[in-house]
Amino acid sequence: MAIHKKRVKPITASLMLGVLLSACQSPTTDKINSANERVQPASTSYPTVRAEDLVETLHGIKVADPYRHLELDTPETDAWVAAERQYGKQFLDAIPNKQAVVSRITALWNYEKISAPFTRGNFTFFYRNDGLQAQSVLYVKNHQGQQRVLLDPNQFSANGTAALSGVSVSNDGNTLAYGVSQAGSDWQQWHFMDVKSGQKLVDTLQWIKFSAAVWDHDNQGVFYARYDAPEGGNVMADVNFNQKVYFHKLGTSQTEDVLIYQRPQNKDWGYGIEVSDDGNYLLLSISQGTDSRNRFFYKPLNTTSEMVELLPDLEAEYSFIGNDKTIFYFKTDLDAPNGKVIAIDTRHPQKANWQTIIPESADPIKNVSIINDHLVVSSLHDVLGNMAIYSMNGVKRQDIEMPGQGTVVGPFGRASDDYFYYSYNSYIQPETIYKFDFKTAESSLYEQPKVAFDPQNYVSEQVFYQSKDGTRIPMLISYKKGLSKNGNNPTLLYAYGGFAISMTPRFSAANIAWMDLGGIYAVPNLRGGAEYGENWHQAGMFDKKQNVFDDYFAAAEYLISQGYTNKTKLGAYGRSNGGLLMGAAVTQRPDLFAAVLPAVGVLDMLRFQKFTIGWAWTSEYGSADNAEQFPALLAYSPYHNVKAQVYPAVMVMTADHDDRVVPAHSFKFAAMLQAKQQGSAPIIMRIEHNAGHGAGKPTAMKIDEAADIFDFLWQAFGLKLPTKID
């Protein structure tokens, strides 16, 4: 799932999924004879796992949970996990010609990648990866154009699993704050460095999660949000509540940090932090879980004033854009599901005094920034990116011409700049950086990668199809030119559908390799995302979650009916909340797919809220603790809906350090599937070592994972991989 949908939203949408805590048990438990519940697999001998005779009575309904013991870190669980890892590895290693897939992905991946730059003081900063480096390197350039490595995360650990998880440079450009996460964990340690000398400073900040480090205007230190240290140091079990905002003064110990704001009576509040460009205000965007709505408070920094609760009600999204003295600008969906831009005079903050600057339109607003006394607005039109420039009073000045049908990311710039950068990419075109100059009102190419393929040899087409209830759903289908719609093409159907995360086009070198194999890569834009605004999101939440699954099944049926593929050549893949979608695909429509890959998925919908940050997702899914929400969750919870029947090939994917969607979800689901499988298709696990939910994964690990996915699908389709791919 993804963190920071908004500029200052602390705990976001897809990036908040969590682990279990067996201590949180309110329902009654019984023992029953479950001999009839356990069905031996038809033809495969899987690693042995104990099935408990455990049943809970939840709101009057008896619910079996035979593999709950896999939630616990015990020698028994460790032994089973080791056996499952080895079983899955042996299966994947036995597939011929994996190296051909690895070689092709590697060749496509091996190109220089440079990010859009940003300037602080007399220095310009940017990221660069020479092609196959495990982690991208942070560079700095002085005003004379001389550049050097400032921070190389590849030196953090021998195996590349320690990652740079955030940077923040002081306004004068002299000091770098940077976050480090280990093995994919959401937990971060923040460190500090003198930019000019490259010397690391002694300051260290710990127990930070879902927070940036934000410099004050005078470069004296940073504001940040943190949790208390987990009890007993158990980072995979402790529930993350009671985030607090602190100020750290450079050169002091963290124990001396000043507590700026806390809300112990509201333990589920999370804080996104900003300091206004003029340095006059500390800004808090306050969320509850992954709810797209937020509160907004501010504190004047040049006086002794207390925190001002400007927007105290959880009624809408309010994303701070910038301010002109006491006039605060926001993007909001209040009475405008597709978003609008408003201005609030903090001296007269009553709603009757609010001004609409840019009204709602048919195209959802994705992002707004103030640059050069203009509003730069990026939006979506049928999922594809657009960007336009408005005056501060809302008059449209110009559209920025996009180089194709894809995704625009940005703008990257500050209010005082007379230029900004933005990037563009699509499923068949790698990320390219452009610079827009306000003096000329034109864009110019800034950085274009040199890749080992010709994008002109590939097609990415958009189609629209009808879901079960008649809703019109867009889908982008990408493949190599010359492909015949003979109904027999290997096809990978990837989707997400939740947390207001829009699945806009995104380039992947691995997906080009899939197309080089003759495969089709298709991505439908399911309800639950924000491709058509907040209404689209809400149509896939709570008891409407089945809409998401139905949209996905309809996408599969469209691909079959239109001659792209057939059921024996169709693979399903999704991660995190998309892993939940895959769990629904396995349990609701096992007939529709040849292979299903649930990755780091939320698969036990009755207990997810009891572990780490899982409680935050109840604003999207609901909670089994709620009697009214329980029936809908039970109806589709993948783990609880596995029954004895024929299943397609399934590769359940997880990682041993995932402290967002803890591995126990995948453990329990895989154990249940293996027990109930009545067909001959394999049910295996791929358990990544020294990895987390996905962020910070080194390049070699990403390539190996993609190769295993393609190999598994090819095997499930009954196809033989070639010895060479080009």
C-alpha cells in the first residue's frame, strides 16, 4: 500500500497494513473436532503444519481459526516457515531457463536513472543510479556545477537491504537529515550530515515511523513525529498508537527534544508535519488511520501562541498548498468529490468567508503546488495525467502539453522559484524529466534515459469495459507490437483497488521483459482507487468492497471475450491491499485464472486490526469488532473462505521483516489453501529474507522476484521458457 497520498498526510492509504497481537482477544473461544475440516491435498505433499481445533464466537457466529498459532514467533512456526521457504525455492529452482528471464530483465534494468533535482541554499541535490546499484545514490552539486556523492546507501549494509527512506535538507542547504530503514521495515532512524564537508553529525533520532523530519525556517533543527519505543523492543507485535510531535535542536540528544503536541485522549491520531514557506507557521495535518479526511491545526512560530484548531472536524480532505501571510490555500473535497482549491483567511476562518479559487471539474485534482505566484495543478482524465497553470485568483493560464498518454509526477519546485521540474512515464516509456520555465512559458527536456529497447515497438492501449453492475471501468493493456488477438496470449492482470490510490501508468523494466516473452500486461482501474475522485474511492470501501472484486473479475472476462487470452493463460497478481484482492480471486473465482499471486496481502479480515498499524485500515475496511461491519468482512475474508475444492496454481508471497502487513496473514492463508487443495496445481510460498513490505528492496532482489513471478506463471500456463529472450 502507499504512504503519503497528500503532501502532509502522515499515515496513508496503502502503506499501512499490519501484524497480529494475540493478546487482543475479546471473543469467546471453544475447542471443536476439526477432523472433517482438514482435507489432505490431492497430489502434493506439503510441509506439515498443525491445525488447531480453535473456534471463536464472533457476534453469535462460530468462526474457525485452525492456524492461529502461526501468528506467534515460536520454534514450531519458525520450523514450518523454513520448510515452506525451502519447498517454494525448490519448486521455483526446478523451472528450466530462469536465467534467461533474469538476464533479459537485468539488461533492460541496466540504464542510468536520474531524478528531478531540488535546490536548497547554494546546493542542488538529486538521486542517481548507474543502472544496477542496489540503492540510488544522493548527489550534491554546488553553484559552480561541481557534483559529488553526498550519501551512498549502498554503503549502509553489505547486502543492500538497509535503505535511504527519506531526506530533508535545511533551507540554507548546509545540513542533511536522512532516514534509514533496515530490511524493509517501516521503522526509521534519522541521522544528520554536514553537506559541505560530508561529515556525519552525532545527532540520532529513533522510533520514527510515517513521519518526515521538517526543518524550521532558521535551520536550527527539525520537527518530527514518533511513537514510544515498543514494549520489550518487539517491533512486530506492538500496536502503533499515540504518535507525538517533537522538535529536535541540532547538536543535542533526542532525550532533550521538546514535545510540541500530543493527544493522549485520541491515540489514533497521526501527524503530517510541514513548516510554511515563510517560516511563520508549524502545520499539522491530522489523520485517523487511512481515512482520506483529515483535521488541520497550525501554530504560529514567531509568537508564544498555542496550537490553533483551524479545521477541527473530520469532514473532508484538506491538503495544505501554501499561504500568503494569513491566507491559507487548500485542496479539498468538501462538497467536491473531484477536488477544488479554496482560500481561508485565518483571521476570519468561518466557512461563510471561504473563497473557491479553482472549482471542481470532471477531472479529479491529483496535486496542487504554489510556484512563482502561480497554482500548478496536476489532474487525471480517464486515469491519464494532465498539468495546467493557474493564476492565484484561479484564472487558467495554460495547459502543459504532455509527451504521451501516461503519468505526470510533480511539480518539483518551491514558491520562490521561477521554474519547476516534472516527470513523465508510461507502461512502455521510462521516466523522463522535464523543466518548465515561467519566463518562456515552455517545457524543455531535462533528462531522458537511454534504455536497451525501443518504446516504438510496444503498444499501451486504453479500453473500457462494464463491471457486474454496469459501471464503466478503464483498463490499460500493454504488449509488443505484432501480437495477435488469438485468445491464447500469456496475460498478467495486475490491480490494487483501495485506499484512494490511483493506479496510473508506471514504467517497469521487468514488465518490458514480460512483453518480450510474448506476454500481455493489463491494469484495470478498479473502484476503491481515486481515478475518478472520492466517489470512486467510496464505491469500493466497507460493505462495498465486493465491487472491487467484481470489477477485477469483469476485467479478466473482458480480456478473454476480446481474444487477448483464455483462462489457461491468465495470471492474477496484486500486492498489499491488492494481495487481498488476490485472496478474493482465489476463493471466489478459482475457475477464472490459471495462477494467482497474492503478495504481502491482507488475508485475515477478522484480525488485521489487532496488530502494528493494522487498526488504521479500519477506516477503509471496517472492523470485525463492529457487529454491523462483521458480516461483510466474514463474507469475503480470504482465509475464512477457503474450502475444499480445485484451486489454480498459487504462489503466496511475503517477507520476513514486513512489519506493516505481517507475514502471518500469508502463513495462515497458505496453510489453509494447501490443506484444502483438491486439484494438482501447486500451492507454494515465496518468503523473502531480509525484506519488508516492499520499500527499500535492493535491485538484485527486485529482479529475482520478478523472474520468479514470470517463471511461476509460465509454468502454470503450461509453457516452456526460451533459452534466450530479446
